[in-house]
Amino acid sequence: MTAEGFLEGRRLQMARGVLLQCIMGGYPPARFYGSDDGDLALNADPQQIHRLPWSSQPRALAICDADELSGESSRLSTRGQLKEVIARYAARGLSPVVATELEFFIFAPNTDPTQPFQPPIGLDGRREDGHSAFSVSSNNGLRPFFSEVYACMAALGLPRDTFMHEMGVSQFEINLLHGDPLLLADQTFLFKHLLKEVALKHGLTVVCMAKPLAHTPGSSMHIHQSLVESASGRNVFSDEAGEPTAMFRHFIGGLQAGLADFTALFAPNVNSYQRLCHPYASPNNACWSHDNRAAGLRIPASSPVARRVENRLPGADANPYLAIAASLAAGLHGIENELEPTPAIQGEFAVPDSLSLPCTLHAALERLKRSQLAKELFGNEFVEGYLASKTMELTSFFDEITPWERRVLAAQA
């Protein structure tokens, strides 16, 4: 849209079906987004209009709400779904506080998708060999790229907490500062977009797939969550003596009740399950524990004022609005129904069948299809539309024969 049109307040409209567009570019049948495929209004959030610092041309990006022409939020909008969950907490006098930890890989350009990704050649003329995890000098070869990333984050008002090299080859992680869930979802979205754009300027490729490399840790988007009283700002997960509260237990109980049903929302792609089924600190279970990274729900070591629940299921490929909405909605379900969690686990443990999660996209979609809880929390229109779009993507995947099948099975009698 031209700057003149935007500043004049010209309404920007878009077909409803675009909200269910598949990652390959296609659409499910029109019955899932209104048989007429009418328009939605895109209404810019005035707090989320940003001049793009990496662009050589004057350009801006505005994060918008997708609203029906009658004024209410579209049920197909993931940002709208998150706003609705936040409003339900507000009605109880509570405000969720979240933070996201996003992992990502930096690769050389990959012009042939049949070939594996490779680390970029650094300023020292070498490719990283995978021995740089948590090293203070591990990103020196990518210093020009990271310098521009930091500058662009500052220009967009994205406060960063920590940046580090993660366990994978040329894999990094950023921790965004905790705050309002909608703000953190916006910031996570903006940061992923920023990474991709700055990488292109530097002849690099940033990949937010859940598992881009075999035999290597995948990329997560852990979500840290706590609840505070809206009036006082007090963390309701801790009592005056600093001990865990009933609300803390119920929040965990809700997450345990919802994680299996919502796995397809946290792990939305075929590749997501490569990460979950070959776990390197990426557990696919609904167990909870105090500071145990093998549990899907981890309670980090902290002071009582910072007591929080870390959901370790979402991958870096998850939609931040939808993943945060699903996680908070499950916790609220537990609070509203006073659900009690299972006992905490510690050390090495075997996952009970009741706390295991779907390990393929097909299984996750079937679980979501049967979930009455998902339909109650997100509405039939959203759940059925999401299922239709993801089923198309899964079908597209099965339309191709992989190199593994040709290499291993072709010679079989």
C-alpha cells in the first residue's frame, strides 16, 4: 500500500481465504472460510507500525488485525485468537506474562533443496564444524550479520535479553524480554522476519525449520508463562510465603490436559516431528518437573516472584500468536476447572502413556479433530479450517517420494 493511502486511512481489505492459505500456496475448499470468500478488513495496530531499517527504499510494515467487515475479529485470525484468550484472563483480574526463546540456524544459500544445508563460510574462510556451542567467539565469522541484526532490533524497539550459540552447527538462540503476550507474539514475528531479510542482504539463509539437519538438535520456541494480578502486579503462582499456589498447580494441570490435543498447533509441520521424535532436550511429553529439560513442562529455578511455567513443546516453526494462545488457553482451562497435575518427575523417567504426545503430523491432526476442548476454546470455524489447511499440506508431502525411499527401498525384492 502506498504511504499516502495508508496515512489517508484508506481501508485495506483481503479475502478471508488467505488466512487458511497452505504453505504451498493453495487453499482448502471455500466452505471452510465462507462460501462467498468475502473480504476481511486489515486494521493496523497503531503500536506496531515500523519503518524497516534494513530496506534501502523507504518502507514500513504494519501488523494488522484481521476483522470482519461488521467489526468483530475474524475467528480465523490467530492474532485475534490470542487477544480473546488475554481478554478471558482480564475478566478474572489476571494478566499473563510471557517470554519466548527462539532458536534458528544460519546457512549458506541452498539452491538445490535435495542437498543438505551447509554452514556459511565465515570471515576466517572456514565453515563451522559444530564445536562452537555456547562459545563466546562462535559467531565472529558472522559478525557483520549479527551487527546489523542488533542495530535493526534496536530500530524496531525489540529488546533482547540474551543471544547465544546453541548446540547445533551454526545454530543460535535469542531470548526476548518477558511482557504482554500480544506484544511478545508481535516481537517474535517481527524478529523472525528481520532475521530473514537481514540474512538475504549478507548472502546468508536463516532457517526456522524445527529440524533442518539430521543428527543435530532442532530449533524450539520455548514459551515461559506466569500470571499476575492486573491491579497489583503480584505473581499469583506464589503465595505470601513464597510457596506455589493452587492456581499454579491448576495452570500446570490445564497444560497437561491440553498439550496432546493442541500438539498440531505447537508442531504445525511434517518436519516438526523430526525434532520431537529425535529429542535433544525437545521432549514430546506432558510431564512436568522442577528444572528438568526432559519434561515438556519445566519449572525453571527462580525466586518466588519469578515463578513460571516453561512450555518446551513448540518449535521455531510454530506461529507465535497461535502457540502462545494455545498454551495460555490450556492453562486457563485448568484454572477454571481446578485441574490437578500429576506428581512432578525428576531425574531420568519413563513417560506414562497418558502423558505422551502425538509423534506425527497425521496423529496430531487426528487428535485435534477429536478434541472437544479445542473447539470450545478456539471455535469450530478455526479448528475445522486449520485442519483442512494442514491436511492439504500433509497430502502434498505424501505426493513426493523422498531420497531415503529411493536409496533404501529401490533395491528391495
